[in-house]
Amino acid sequence: MTTATTVTAATTATTANGTAGAPGASHTAGASQGTDPAAERLRRWRLVLGGEGGGDGTGCALGGTDAAMDRTLEALYGSGPGPGSGQGAGGGGGPGGGRRAAGLGGSAPQIARWLGDIRTYFPTSVVQVMQRDAIDRLGLSALLLEPEMLEAVEADVHLVGTLLSLNKVMPETTKETARAVVRKVVEDLEKRLTARTRATLAGALDRSARISRPRHRDIDWDRTIRANLKNYLPEYGTVVPERLVGYGRAAQSVKKEVILCIDQSGSMAASVVYASVFGAVLASMRSLDTRLVVFDTAVVDLTDQLSDPVDVLFGTQLGGGTDINRALAYCQSRITRPAETVVVLISDLYEGGIRNEMLKRVAAMKASGVRFVTLLALSDEGAPAYDRDHAAALAALGAPAFACTPDLFPEVMAAALEKRPLPVPESFAPHGGSGAAG
């Protein structure tokens, strides 16, 4: 998100919520209290452009809450001192220069104050973007190693990714706080994703276990009656069950095996977080045997930690190279029932290993009956960067490669378990077609 987009989103949200309509704010009450729309647009442009005393050319002076909002934006995006420079966001911004360009500072107390200010003036969605920009633009990652900083930030998936990348250099005094932050995000994700995932996959597993010649005690009478309504005999008031529908005795045991193979290179941070949560959800379903494997140039099997996705996340090591071929070789060696196995590769496909061997392994797994799915990303971040040649090569093998949101993932897994066409987003149709192959 660009600076202008961030500020525009912030000013729109705060105006809508009434936050920016505090007494004394010039051009602030605007849209919410019937002020001239032109003046409201000028106000927003002034916040986007920055500049003291209307020096940006708008001629619009800010006061009250608007001025405080402008100082927090200037601290991050302005040409003056940054959040850690020694000037608090609420106590005066740096000199205006029209064009915003981040500064760099190192004062932890002032950054803590700035973090509090942005939470006061902006909605959570904008706060998360500004925190991310502060970490990326001002090089503030090291400050996240301090417990008091972690307690001040607004936790989200991206912050978790940053913390995981710092895991190896994190002092022991900070790790407990970091785990608490990560656990909060993970628990929020579990609340959002667990119920729908379990319901969707339970239905898929039930349908995949259905048999057409069940023993009497295994007949599903509800589905059997519905399947034979055309055979209703009104004179006898009954249905002739020409086709019986039921569930096999295996319905109470493991029916399917799932292997999640996750690229833990730095660009895949959000995907690692979501995949770990989904891995824990899948592992909690008795009818699935779930394995979770993470890789860079090495391969680590974290299956024994799936009972707690926080342990899984702290078992990863974001960054480093990528050897997809080696990871797939490990996964292939763990497959015991190919026809009942789904392998989900989550990677941007930038292969540092042997490309042709990687493709041969995918082809071999598919030939043995494995359902192979490639997700270029598992996140809400939009279209990812990925290796298009490798994506096209996998699609040619009947393994469509596409990006997937967390909300779509249960549908993808259900389709894979039932061996029906995958719900490939239209934007990825050239690489995956309809998703029917697999």
C-alpha cells in the first residue's frame, strides 16, 4: 500500500467514525457534518501531501486532531525525524518538505509513544499497515526484540512473520512476550477458520466414504430415500430402494492422508502462519492423517508439534534458500497409500534445487494416484510473485498452481479429498485451467 493510499484510507475511516471530527480541527468535521465536499477533499490532500502551514500548495491549515494525525504521518513518511528521532508523534512533526520520505531514528521510548498515537487516531486495519511500513522503511525490526515494544504493537499475521524471522536472534527475555503475541494471533485465526474448515472437510470425507452396497446396519436411510424418490409407489405409500446409500465401516478410522509441504523462505511468511493453523485443524480430525513439513534448503518434519500451531511456528526458520525437489523427495518417501493421499505444496516455486527432478517427482506421485495441489500463496495479500515457468510446467502435468486465500482453502481441500475439480481462481486459469486434472 502506498503512502497516499494509506493516508487516504486513514482519513476516510477516521472521518466516517467521527474520530477526526474533534473540536478545533480545521476542515475536519467535513463530510460527517455537511461541510463543503471540496473543502473535505482539500483536507485529505493536505494530509496526503504533508507540509507545514499549507506549504504543500493546498493552502489548507490543520488544527486539533487533524494536526496530531498529520504529525504521526510525518514521523513515518515525512522528510523530517522518524518515530525514533526524539520527537514524539504527538509533540511536533519534522519539517515539511512536500514529498514524504521516511527518516530513521533509534529512540525506543518515542517509538512506543508513536505506536500509541497511531492506535488513537487510526483504525486497526490502518495501524497494521503503518506498523509494517515502520518496520520495513525505518529498519525497526530490532526494536521488536524488546518486550515493551511487543506489548505496544497491534498484532497481526505480518507481525507474526516478522517475529518468526527474528526468532534465532531473540533474547530469552523477549521470547515469552513474543510467544504471547503469536498465540493471540493464532487463536484469533483458529476462531475464524476452524469451524468452517471442519464442517467442509467432514462433509467431503463422508461423501468420499459413501458406498453403494452397504450392509443393513450401515445404510444411510435419509440419503437412500432421497436417492430413490423417483421410485415412490403411491398405492403402497412407500419408496422402492433400488439403490442403497451408506457408509463403510472405515468411516470411523483414518480414510485420507494429507501432507502439507510448506516453503519457509522469507517471502512466504504469511503463508507459513496460515498453513500452520490449518495444519493443526486438519490434525485434530480423526479421519485425517496429517503431516506438516517445512523446508528451505533443508527439510524439517513438524508433525509431532501439530497439537500446538504456536510450537509449529517457532519451529520454522524463515529465510534462506529453497530446495523444493529435496522437500518433495521427503514427502514422497512418507506416502503409504497413494490413492488416498493429498499432497499440498505451498511455495512461490522459485526453485534452488534441480528443476527437472522436481517435476519428475510430481509426475511420479500423480501417476501413483496421489492428488497433488500447488498453492503459490496461502494468504490475503493478493496476487503473489512466483516462478511462472514452473507454474506452467506443473499445470502441464495436471497439477494446477494458483494462489489461495484462507477462506478458499477449505473448499480446495474438500475438492482434493473428493477428487473433483479444484476451485481455481479465474486469474490463475492460464496456469491451472479448470483444475479438473489432478
